[in-house]
Amino acid sequence: MIILQELLNKVSVQQIIGDTNLPIKSICLDSREAEKDSLFIALPGSQVDGHQYIADAIALGSKAIICEKYPEHLATHVTYIQVSNVTQALGTIASNFYKNPSTKLKLVAVTGTSGKTSTVHLLYRLFRQLGYSVGMLSTIHNQINDQAFPSTLTTPNAIDINKALAQMVTAGCQFCFMEASSHAIVQNRLAGLELAGALFLNISHDHLDYHLTFDAYIQAKKKLFDELTANAFVLYNIDDKRGKIMIQNTRATTYSMAIQRPADFTAQVLANTWQGLELRIGGQNVWFQLLGTFNASNLLAAYATACLLGQPSQDILVALSSIKPITGRFQHIHTPKKPDVIIDYAHKPEALEKILLSIQQIRESAKQQGKIITIIGCGGNRDTQKRPMMARIAYKLSDQLILTSDNPRYEDPKAIIEEMKQGLRSAEQLKTITIIDRAEAIQAAYQMAQPADIILIAGKGHENYQEIAGIKYPLSDEEIVSKLMAV
């Protein structure tokens, strides 16, 4: 239990109707989760407005309501707190309810169009290797030391973030590394958190179904850095031309990183093979087990962050060199005398391009004469502008392209593929294979491939389901490949 007045500490309140000297047992956003002595936060949304469910929450026992506008009828036994921005107030209230856990460990947020998950996992594994208790909030799953928890969003809501952080503090975690999506940043899901630092990796075309314009997407990412305190640090990638834009208004101490130019932290790619990457980093030549030149930036980001968090350079490099590739991120499946298979989450144009260029570089380094066969689809009810771009990049950088389904959600997969084909010329469309069923597409690619060929299965990575019309059906790219290779 916590007193309502304590929950309102640092909340910008416009007006209060009722008593704030009330014990609050729980806080909730979903009226169905309301209970006796709960605080219901009426969160406005693009599809559902929590203000419509205030009466439902009161009926289940809520004694206090946070809202931007009062309901037409006020219950006499309920306290109403009006704020100008519920999403902002939510973060502060959630932090207060869980006793401000972000102040009790070092919390670092990572943002970028691609590489967030890989970098957060690298940091989590690195600090575990260094002997620390560590938490992680990521797309694949959340982690408290060696215990994993399911993840439903890249960045959870403010209540779930603070609840997880509180659990991490109880478990003795000294650090937490989290992904910060553009949606989460503009929706103030990080409000009320005290960040030790934040990373900017890159930005390219994505999420325009939500942000509408690329400039709005840039500003969404930039908001993370604008709101940092002077006690935090920023690590930004100046290989990305928008890296300096991100730090224009930040109060935090800034540090640059780069592969291609001078910076505070640099790395140079010496070798890119099926066995891993060799980098010149921290004044040393080091082999890493991760594949693909794009992972050089992720490794550099992890190295630089650890340095900024006070870890010795030599210890960092030794630990990083022992870390194995992450499931579904340039995951290399190899069986002698059979084609190489790469499974990757790449579902954005820039990420797909990076993967295919890395595959080409590895093929050249290994003097591998085979073809690159790419299987790719695009998710339904998401940014439609990238669909033709994805097909164009895949066709340009592959020897054979197979278009298939990703997560069609509530769209017709045939229609999605037709939109992808708009990125191809008529002659190129004739050379492209279309197989709507994803499992059949993977099987077809495997059957047509020769032992020296490389198959890239892009788009779903670690996911073990396919979402169709609101239902998630079991489907794992890795399991399909494993069964094919076992024959």
C-alpha cells in the first residue's frame, strides 16, 4: 500500500477533486484489472480511450482516477486527479509506486532503427560475463540475471517497466539495458525513469505508418536524448549522418563512435568470415564470434558503453570475444555438404541491405561460388511504403528472390506481395518466385539450392509464430530448416 499523495510526487497536477490521503493497493491502465483500492489511469489511445472505462474501473473498486478530462458524472467516494498529459503522469506515478527503481541501478536505453536488440543482448551478456547482476528489457525476451520472462513489446508500458526494474533491484541487479522504440519514446513510456545513459545507433525508413513522416520519426528518436539529465551520457553513431542531430539539445555528456571516421570510440573491420569478425578495437586486434560487418557497430557500441560505465578495456574485449551470436540475428546454420542458411530478423530496408552486403562479403572472403537465395515477406498492417523497397533491395543483392508471407495480420498476403512487386520491373517480376505459404517457400529454396549456395530467410528471426487474422500459428524458420537439414 502507498498513499495517493505520495504517488503524485513530481506529477504536474491541474486539479484534484476528493481526498489524496488514500491508501492505494495497485495501479492499472486496463479497467478490467481494477480492484479494491486501486488507482485507474485513463490513458488516451489511438484505438481505445481509457476515459470511456472510468465507470467500469470504479465499479471494480478503484478509489482514485487519473484523467485529462473529468467524466460527466463524478462518484462521491472517488478522488479524481486531472493532469494535462496522462502518459507523462503515468511514468512518474509508476516510478513512485515501485519506489523509483531506476535510481537504484544504472539504466541504459538503446534506440535505433536496427541493432537495438543485438546491442542490448550484447550488453546484457557482457556484464553478466564481467560478473554483475544484470537486467534486460528487449524484443526477444526480458531477463533478470539468468531468469528469462516473455516480452510482448519492444518497450513495455511504464507500469510494466517499473515493475520489472523493481524486481531487478530486489534481485540485486546493478545494471539494466533496455530497448527504446520510437513508439515508446513519443508515448512517454520512459517518463519518470532516471537513465544513466542512452545510445543512438542509426535511423532509416521505418514506422511511417505510425509517425507519418520521416522527420517525425527522427524527432521521436531525438526526444529520448532531449530529455536526459546532465548526469547521463550519450553515445551516438556519427557514421549515421543524423547522429549529430540527436545530440543538438541534450544536457547529457556526449561521446561519438564510428567505424568509418574519427570518433571518441572507433573500430576497424579486419576480417569478415563464417567464423566471425576480426576488429581493430581498443588498440587491439580481436576476434568476435558474431557474423556480418554490421555487427561491428553493435560490438563497438557495447564496448564503448561498458567503457563509459567504468569497465576495464581488456576485460570488456575478452568477455565480448566469447559471446555467441543471438538467436535470429544473422544466425548461421551450417551442415557439411549442404547449403549455408542465414536466419535474420531484418524486416526494414536498411537492415536487409546490410545483411545481404555482409553475406556477399563473406562469400567473397570464403571464395564461395554459390548463389544467394533470399526469402522475404513484409508484415501486414504496418508501413506499406517499405514493401517495394524491400523487394528491390532483395532482388538487387540476391541471385534468386522468393517472395512469401511474413506476419500478414489482417491483410491479404497476396496483396502484400503484389505491393512488394511494385519495386521490381516487369522482367524482374518474371524471374521472382512467389510462394505465399512461408514453410513451403523455405522448403522450395532449400530444394533448389546447391551445397555452395547461401539461403537468407529474412523478416521473422527469433519469432516462433505467424500472425494471421489475429491468431498466432506456430511457425519457426529455424525449426523448418533444422528438419530439412536432418533429412
